[in-house]
Amino acid sequence: MAATIALLAHDRHRDDLAALVRQYSPVFSRYRLFAAQLSGERIQSETGLPVELALSEALGGEVQIAAEVAMGNVAAVIFLMDAATDQIYQPPAQTLAQICTLYNVPFATNLATAMAVVDSLARSRVAHLIFNPVSGQGNSDQELALIQRILEPHVHLKIQQTTLEDCAEDFAQQAIAANADLVIASGGDGTVSAVAGALIGTGIPLGVIPRGTANAFAAAMGIPTALTPIRSACQTILAGRTRTVDAAYCNGKPMILLAGIGLEAEAVERADRESKDRWGVLAYLMAGWQQLDEQPLFETEIEIDGTVERFQAGAITIANAAPITSVLAQGIGQVVFDDGLLDVTIASASSKLEAIRTVVRLLGTALMQPLESPNIVHMGAKRLKVSTTPPQKVVVDGEIIGTTPIEVECLPGGLTVLVP
């Protein structure tokens, strides 16, 4: 079921149609409105709602809307007809009625049936799917078609595909403005992070369909990322179980996973697209291993609640949630993503050799058990400041955002996520 309502009216009923949309504007605002030109212009002037205009009724607007219905792009058609004239018997109107009947699309021809359709739409869920077509290694057209087959029988789905010009964050803001019932991010961690960042504090549930290389946030939330990830994620979304988790901001940028300074940031930058396509999630571990011999030590100053601590370090992670691939965060044990605190891990050392030994031990034990070492400093904090000498690259949720210093603050319960 597409999240589009088609609207048109004969001459004498255009005011009635505009009044109907104005009266039920909270319902209509959740949908894409597609209207014949004269009807659409009247609706826009009366309600202020955005309306996509088709041709006028006289020039084939009914046929254009019928084509949209046949392509599966319309959830309902409201066509206020003038029964006192022979307009209802004209071929374009009859074609539209026939197409709606053939494709089982609600077709309202007077105010009584229109109000029944609006009541049904008010009780339906509208989901905005933000889909990154270049994520992952699969066939994006086939993956999108699969998502539609699973979800559209149960929700009205508005699909937005990201491009170089149209980013996931902008689409998420549009979904918020349209009062979406839920927003679904389908892509890699960059797409998920951008959508989640916009949803922080809104209470609108986030659905995740993982299609990236690491799928770190999905893994951290327990959303299946192997075998049949798209089917499993869609079933998780339809089940409707939500969990409130923490979010954070790093230098004003939304953060749902972690910030990495030093080794982590350099490894992310080193893992290029070719290696990720070839090795998948292992590309990050390989890049981290290659970076070990080149990673310099740096002086670190961390301020928490007015207390300043200084270290010589090779790597720092500040985690809100962390997948298993983030070995520097997992080395001290599982990161808790709903405790209202950030998990800070510092691989400190008095020499580069000692730092390398410490990180190697982290790499070796992170997947099995917490590491106890005098060179691993771990602490929890709601907010903190980190400065380094010299400045170090900083990665937030898989994207390089600049260099230190940074300020990070946790937002307890800032994000609602659909989980298994």
C-alpha cells in the first residue's frame, strides 16, 4: 500500500473536497497528495498542504491518476462526482472507477464514502522507508522489491531513495514533518546513523533493514544481520516491539554508536570501498591490524565532571552502543546501550611497544572475555571532553568528522528502536 491519496472533483464539488481535506488535515498531512490540477490548486490554497499536481480533469487527469493506481502507487482515490450531470458517465471517470475496482483500491465518490475512507486511513500506519541504493553488495532493485512485498500489505509505505543530492537526514526530517508513524532506514551504518540522528528526541520508532558492510547498529540492537537479514528485519518491524535506547551528540553531531580517536579512526579511513566489498566486515579488522605499526602515541586530556585525567594513549573509544567489530570498545566487556552512560576505553601506555602489545591483547580477547590490563583504562560518563596533543582524527559512527578536541554528551532514552 503506497502512502499516496489521489484527489479530484467535478466543478461543483471542488469546494467540498477542499473542505474535507482541511477538516481532516492531520490525516491527509501524513500522505503524499496527488490531485488533478484544478482540484489540487483549490486544496493547496485552502489548506496549505503540499499537493503534487496531475493534469486537469478536462485534459486527462483521471487517466493519469488511473495509471498511478495501476502501478500500485495509490492507497485510496477520492473523486467527488456530480451525479446531476452526465460527467460521471464519461470514459475517463469510468476508466478510473474500473481500474480502482480491478486493483482493489478504495474509491470514494461522495462525502459519505470519502469520510469512511479517511477514517480507515486514520487508523492505518504510515511508514517512510529511506533506502540507500548503493549500500552493500546485493542487487538494490531486487532488495527494494522484496521489502515492498513484505511490508506493503501491512503499512502504507512512502519510499525515498537517497542520492548525492538527496541525503537520508533530509528525508528523515520530511518524515517527521509528515507525522510518520515510523521511519525505516535501509542501508549501511552511515544511512542508519543519519536517519537515527534526525529521530533523536521525537519518539518516532526507527526500523532498521541492514544492507551495509558492518551493520554495526543492527548487530548491537540484536537485529539479524546474517542469513536472511532483509526478511528478518522486516518481520521485526511488523511485529512492532520497541525499545528505548540511549543516543549521544559528539561536537553537536548525532552519535548512536561510538566515537573513535587514534587507531579506530585511522583504521576506518584505511578500510577503503574495495577492501570492504572484498572482505566485508573483516576489512575493518585487517585495517586496524595494518595500522598498528604506524599508529603514534599521543598525549590525552579527558575532563569528566570537572576532573581532568591525562594519559599517553594510542587509541580511545567513547561508545554509546558497540558491535562486536569494534574490538577496542568490546575489550572491556559488553557495552550497555540503555544505562544513560557512555563507555570510555583508553588504550594507554608508556611506550609505543607497550601500546602495541596492549592493543594486540585487546584484539585477541575482545571476542571471548573482558580484558584485565593496567594499560586499559575504562570509565563511564554522561558527558566528557577529550583533547589530544597532537590533534587526532575522530570517527563517529563510521564517518571521519574532523580532529580533536571533542565534546560528547549522552542523551538517555533519546531513541526508540524496533527490535526483535
